[in-house]
Amino acid sequence: MPDFLPALTGCFARPVAENPTVVLMEAAFRHHGLHFRYINMDVAPEDFADAVRGAKAQGYVGFNCSLPHKVAVIDHLDGLAESARLIGAVNCAVKRNGKWIGENTDGKGFLDSLTPVISPAGQHVVIFGAGGAARAIAVELALAGAARITLVNRNEERGASLAAHLGEQTACAAGFTPWRGDFTLPASAGIIVNATSVGLFPNVDERVAVAAGTLRPSMVVADVIPNPPRTRFLKEAAAAGCRTLDGLGMLVNQGAKNIEYWTGAVADKSVMRRALEDVFSAV
Ligand code: NDP
């Protein structure tokens, strides 16, 4: 007969649609026989502080949070990892030695996809977008030694402010160009990243506006969009002879990084990727 600890055992109602991140994480736990569970709860901003207190009280070893909680969560943590501090947002909270530390695994997931293909050190990178994903990726690339980052964004204030932040806080030279019409990619750029939501399902025909003929075979082109993995932009890049990286890889990598932080285990990414592909192919 097991000893029963005092517990709060709950029942809650929610829509049955599968959450891709839950599928991703639970596939790894199952595959490796790890005795952890990953559950997803919708939390309104006004309830967020209570939800974090609840997670801490219920013995969580960590949690992810999505927009708009990525900034609000900082007030509830004991400290921040360097990149999370520079990004100004946390998507992964980790309990380390009794302290709650904020990490940002979005940019790290991107970097783990990129580095087997090309080292960012010394590269000129063009990033489309200046939202949360662009910010995380730009900071990680700057910390990894990118020589220059050109941000291209519709909203000028957001783009200029991210470029100024990178210039002030990192050793990387950062500039901003407003995105008006088709952007002419400079021949000096070795890495191009779509970090906008352009092309995300169901808007799969939406176009990342780059000038014809400026995608070159020397470029590595990455897209953050996980669904569909093969976006219109990546198809155009592949047709131009570029090497391409999809957003599914980034999502799998950030999930694997979360698992490493929370459990110490190194997850099999191919198992996680297959689980996600099954979800997205069923959409
Ligand atoms: P944000 O809302 O913070 O930023 C959205 C960005 O997309 C802004 O730069 C916005 O430009 C730009 N944008 C949106 N629509 C258009 C358009 N029609 N034309 C030009 N630019 C546009 O979102 P996030 O940065 O958090 O997320 C962006 C994408 O990244 C999402 O699709 C998300 O799924 C994906 N993502 C993928 C991850 C992965 O692991 N693969 C992880 C995190 C995010 P503006 O400022 O001008 O409005």
C-alpha cells in the first residue's frame, strides 16, 4: 500500500483540441520513460500571479509561458539567465537549487538548428520581424558572435528599438530598415531569418516580401513558422539554391532544451519531431 501525501486533485474542463507542445513534450517523456507530465492550462492575465503561485505550491520543476505572460512572469522569479535578461522575456521557468530562474529557450532552439549548418560567428544576418521571436533570435545570434544584424520590420518603432537595444547591449553591429515593398537582400548576408508570423497556417500563401533574384545559393535561410514546416518562403529559398531550416526544428529544439533544464535528460529530438509532424499533418 503506497503512502499517500496530502494532495489537491483536480478536474477541469477544456477543449479537446491537441496542443502541439504537449504532444511534443509528452512524446519525449514516454519514449525515455521519464516520470514527468506536461500539461497546458489557459490562464488569463489577471489570474497569472495566482497561477504561478499555484505551480510553485504544487511542486512543478518548471513551466513554460506564452504571450502575454512572457514579460509578466519576470516579477515572479528569483533571477534571470543572461539571454533572458537581454531578451526581456522568459518562456521557460526552471527551479534550480530552490530558486526560480527565467530562461528563454526560443532563441536557443533556433541556434541549435542553425549551428550544425552554419556558425553565426562573424556573419551578417538579416532578420525579418521585431516581435518576441525576432528578439530572442537576434539576442542569441549577437551573443553567439554574429558580426552584424539587419532588422527588417513593418512597424518602424519596434524595429528601431530592437536594433538600438542590440547595439547598446551586445558587441554586434545592429541596424534597422523599414519593410516597405520587396526588401533587397544584401549580397553580404550569409543568414536570412523570417521571424514574423507571415506564412503561418492557414495563411500559407502569404509572401515574405524579398526582391526577386536577391536570394543567393550562399545564403542559409531559416523560417520560424512551424506549421507548415515547408513554408512558401523556404520553398522559394530552396528553389534559389539556398540551404533551408524550418521552424519545426526550432520548436523541437526549444522543447528539448526545456526538458534538459527541468529533468537533466537529453531528449531524442527525432521522436519529438515525428510526434509534431503527426499533429501538423492532421491539421
Ligand atoms: P509577435 O506578435 O511578437 O511579432 C510578430 C511579428 O510578425 C512582428 O514583427 C510583426 O510585424 C510581424 N508580422 C506579422 N504579420 C505581418 C505581415 N503580414 N507582414 C509583415 N510582418 C508581419 O509574435 P512572435 O514574434 O512571438 O511570433 C512570430 C512567429 O514566430 C509566430 O508565427 C510563431 O508561431 C513563431 N514562433 C515559432 C517558434 C518556434 O519554436 N518555431 C517559437 C516562437 C514563435 P509588426 O511589428 O510590423 O507588426
